Amino acid sequence: MHKNYETKWLDRRGFVKLAAVSAAVVTPASVSAQSTKRSPASQSRPTDSEARAKQMSTGGFSQTRLSRLHDVMDGYVRRGELPGLVTLVSRRGEACVEVIGTKAFGGRDPIRRDTIFRIASLTKPVTAVATMILVEECKLRLDDPVDRLLPELGGRRVLKRLDGPLDDTVPANRPITVRDLLTFRMGFGIITAPPGSLPIQRAATDQRIRMGPPLPREQPAPDEWIRRLGTLPLMHQPGEKWLYDTGSDVLGVLIARASNQPLEKFFHERIFDPLGMKDTAFSVPGDKIERLATSYWTNPKTGAIEVFDKAEGGQWSLPPAFPSGAGGLVSTVDDYLAFGQMMLNQGKHGNERILSRPSIETMTTDQLTPEQKAISGLIPGYFDSHGWGLGVSVVTRRDEVAGAVGRFGWDGGLGTSWYSDPREDLVGILMTQTAWTSPNPPNVCRDFWTSAYQAIGD
């Protein structure tokens, strides 16, 4: 295997989950109060209703509490924890955006609303939507085996023990289905054991099957990638357990074969172009590279924040051999708002319909059984209040300020987060480029969501 590739994966041991949503500059619309007749003595003083109106935006946000969101986010930049960020909270069609800091530590180039971010696992919901487009066209079926189009994954064998030798296996009880890939129950994925500690992890790394953060230029082309995955046994029986990540990469190969198009072309024609997502892609062209923020990670050995990926000449500066359906996209806050709003609008964006309402409802319905939840999850207790639909997380029990039941979305481990909330008619997005250090959300992500929800004033 390539030594540099192995070193990069084993050093970045904190990257298991990919998280985050985006945001932008506060531009609240004004709300005018109804006029009322008052005595001359009272005309100099606003009524209580007028005072409340001046403090409330058309989206029902409190102006005072939006300022609190700004102050909390600004603190992360002032303390030097992040070079810069963009946040966006949209409610009832009103987008409140904050743009704070610079694109790189020590740099003078400011973050802008159109700054491009590596969105990592926010790629997964896009891949799920692409899959459902093909399901609606009957080119794929949720419960059909995938080996019709992916013969490399036929005749699966399964490890008897996760920590066992690769040749100690039993036959799979059944084939892998499209539903298994969307729900991360294919039997293979990222596990939380220390990198390289299990034979199956070492074998996956040898084959360049990603067990960590995205490095798009260090994986083989799709046909070779799926061939290599097919040489490895599954970690668990299909349908048995939720295992993160790999299912979305397999979907990327499946989409390309089912549509007879490269994955990026399908994404552009069926999702990005209709939604006006002009800056979302698997790489950044030369005329846009100066808009790409520098990506950082925390060195697990020293605790120092270091460059993970630079803009010019970095991993996303050229088209990848393997367009990762699990973590390969870059995007902007407004591009991803269009996607998140389409999901909130049950598949429709303006005059464009990407998916039907029933498909969105299926995607955002918890698909995991209690038995699967009991043995799954990157974070202990996560599935006590969350489920997993088709490519997105779904809140099933309210246990925090931002934990509205029915809220759906996901996070990107390189520093992004997105959720849409049907009950509040809200889309929230956080865009940073400082990676998570564990599967648990970092404080900036938690504080963004708390601040976004506390800003609701009605």
C-alpha cells in the first residue's frame, strides 16, 4: 500500500463522523405594526405591540436574540478557535446570515457569503436524493439486491467476529439491497475502534476503502473501488446493524451505473442545475479556487490545529478519480440552503420538483428498528432521541432546545451542519472548515443550534 495514504488515515483518528450545516449575514426584514388611535399624551410612546413588532422579524425571529447568535459565533473567531465561519438560519422564507472572520488563520482574505466549503458528509443527503430520483423512475427499487448492477458485491461473506481473521467467515444471509445502502445497514462501514486495530480496518485501508476523512484524490476510480470493496468480507450481516459511511460511497457507484452517467453529471443535471447550486461540485475550478477556505484539523498527538487541506493545489483543486457519494462535495451556504429548502418544501423548489412529497416523507421517516438502534451508533445514546431515514438523521424525541421532533438533516466532519425543521418552517446551516475531533458535535456546532432556536421570538 502507499505509505503516505496510510499515514494520513491513521493520524486523523478523530474523524469518524461528518457533521455540520451552514449560515450567512443577518438581514432581517422589518415588520410594521398596525396603527392604532392614541391620545396625544401617549403618541410619543410606542405601544407594547409596536415595541414587540420592532423587535421581531418577518420570520418570527427576535432581533435581540439574533444578536446573541452573532455574539456567540463571533466569540469562536475572536478566541482563535476558528479562522472564520458562515451561519444561516432561514424561517418562513427569511434568511438571516452571519459572515465572520477569514478564510485562513493569519490570513487577511475575509470569509464571504459565497466562500466555498468542503461539506464532507453533507454529501450523503444529496446522494440519497439522487438515489430516490432513480427509485421514482423505477430504475432502482428499494428492496432489490444491488448485485444486479454491482456484481462485485454478489455472494457476500461475513466475518464471524468483527475482530477475527478475514478468512473466518460465514455466508451472508441475504443480498445487500438499495434500502440497506440508504439506511447504512449494508454490513460494512466505519467503526469506532482505534484506527488499524482490527484486521478488517487494516485490510480496508490497504484497499483504499475510506475509514476516515475524505481525501478524494487518494482513492481509485469507481469501478476499481467497488472491485476492491468486493474482495473484503462484510463486518455484519446485511440489515443487522447501522454502520456509518460506506453505504453512501456504494450508492455513488450504483447511481452512475443505473443512470449510465458519471455521478457528477447526474448530480448536476438532476439536482444542482434545477436548484441553482452553481458552486456545488466534487472539485473547485481554477477560476473559483480563491473562494475555497483552507481546511484545518486538530493533530491528535500534539493537540495543535494544523492545515488539513489547502485551497490551491489541495485535494479539491482537481476533479477526483473517485467522486465520493459519502463525503466528496464542496458547496456554499446559499447553494445548500436551496437543497435544504427543497427538502423542507417536500421535494419542490420554485417551479422545479426534484422529488415527490411521498419520497421526501419516506426519506425523513425513521427506518431503524429498536433492535438495530440498541447495537448501533457512533455516539452512546444517540439513537435514544434520533433515528435514521434514507440518507438523513431524524429527531424522534425532544431532549434539547434545538431537538424539535421531526427535524432532519446531518453534519459534515470537516466542519459543517444542516438541518431542516418542518414544524418551525426552518432551515439552519453552519459552515466552518475546522474539523471535528470526535463523533460528538464540537461546541461551535452545539452553540449554533442552541442560538438558532433561542432566536425564535414568536
